[in-house]
Amino acid sequence: MKDSRFSGYDIIGDVHGCALSLRILLNRMGYRQQQGVYQHPDRQAIFVGDIIDRGPHIREALHLVRDMVEAGHAQIVMGNHEYNYLCYTTPAPSGFAQPYLRKHTPRNHRILEATLEQLANYPDDQRDFLNWFEQMPVFLEFDHFRVVHACWHQTLIDRFLAMNGGNRMKRGFLFRSAVGDSQEHDIMDILLRGTHLELPNKEIMVSKDGFERSFFRTKFWLRDPYYLNDVVFQPDPLPAHLAKLPLTREQRSELICYRDDYKPLFIGHYWCQGEPEALAPNLACLDYSAVKYGKLVAYRLDEETRIQNDKFVWVDVAREVALND
């Protein structure tokens, strides 16, 4: 339901520790600091998650965003990076195969390394932010739009609500989500990381961030894709010999379609490039790789039921921030 205090919402993409870019973006949209908290006279910000990891000013970004949320000037949904941190730092209950919910492997440590280092000397912040992450909504639904970090899968949303009684995880759900073959794990994987297909023939590709992957992220709004290349939704292209393979019946059965008569949906997560624009008439991704010197992007939503490309606003990090950061 729409909050009568606000005339509209400003939905902001993945911050990843780019606090200076975020300050510029908020100021550009008319937010001003009052008593240390950014606020707008008649609009509310909504963050799509991934405030942490990779960037230079993670602790500052966390304080800025949490202060806005706690004062009622912003809302937020959990990103996969907040979820990763939560699982990495939460002790596992008895009976688990490892001491923490997320294994402390070199790969998992590398993903969280910047956050762990930047919070290392602030134990109170570590505790407070961990508690905040655990209480974050996983998705938000309003009268005329929706927000989730990576993918709105209605069946899984309904299961999440039934298991948790709302849009926040219960502690037992969190513990079960760390078990790889559990229903809870599958729900969090799709909502926070998106749908995916395995690469054919057990092939492996190396992504731009240096990780080996046996799967690729997929578009979840196409009605009738034909080739593997039609459904790729990630910065890394498929190997050329795979891109033009037709989708098999089994692969098609794993895809979903967020229909164009559904409410407008806003996501992050996918490292888009170029000038921000709608992915579909009712779908916008707001992650344009700010931490990779791309853009920190917001969409200024009012009452429209279709995405309008002239309502994106952004900070060009390479041009406006990088030289002064």
C-alpha cells in the first residue's frame, strides 16, 4: 500500500561501498542531510541491496543507508552480498558440517574481503550490521510495484511468505537456507541471485571477476526464447560454440516468465552496462556496475505502470567520482 507521506519513490541500485557516489546521487535527487540523515521533503528512497563488498567506503555507505532506513526516509531489500556476509559470520547450530553457515573457503573470503577488512576494527558495527542484515526484508510489494534483488518468482515468494509469515527471514529459515539441497536454499538462491541454466556438456567458463562457473544467469521475462544466447543475462558472454545452441525442452522447463501485465519490478544484481533503460515495459535493472567505474543508478517512480526511460537518473562514477575519490 502506498504511504501517504510520500509522493513517490527513488529506487537505488547496488552501492557496493561507493558512498561518495551515493551522496552525489542523493543530492542530485533533492535529498539533503538534516541532523546527519539524508531525507527528501516528500519522497522515499528504496535500496535494492548489495550495499557492501568491493568498494572503498563500505562502512560509511552502511551507516548512511541504515540511518535513512531507521529514520523512515528509506527502505531496503536484502542483496546476495548481505546474505553472504550474514551466513559467513553466523555460527552454525550443532549438527552442521562447518562452524559457520557459509564455509570459510578462499573463494567465499575473497568475495567478502573488503567488507571484512573495513569493519575489522569496529566490533560494535560488526554486531549491529549483522543484526540489521538478519532483519532485512527479502522483497517489497506495493500497490503498483515490486522490489527484489535479483528475481521475482511468485511461487517462491509465496513459499517464503508461508514459511516466515512475512517478507523477513526467521532464524530457522536462515539456518536451513545454508543447506545446499534445501527448499530454503533454492528460494534464496533464485530471489537473490536469479534464475540460471547449467552450461551444456559440463563445460566451465571463467567470468570477468575471475571465478570459474558451470552455469549462467538467465533472463526471466521472455515469452518464447529459442537460443541459449537469447536468455543470457550477465556481463560475460557465452562461449561462441554454445551461444547459438537451441534451448532444449528441459532447459525451457527451467525458465520462468515475468509477464508484461504484472506490476513494475525493480531489481539490481546483474552488472548492466551502457545508458540505463528498461529491460521490459514493466522491468528495470538498476545495477550498472558503480563499483567498476560504471554508473550508480536510480529510478524516480511516481504512479506510472510502465517504465519510462527518462526517469532514470545516475552518477557516472568514472567521470564524476573516480578522479576525486
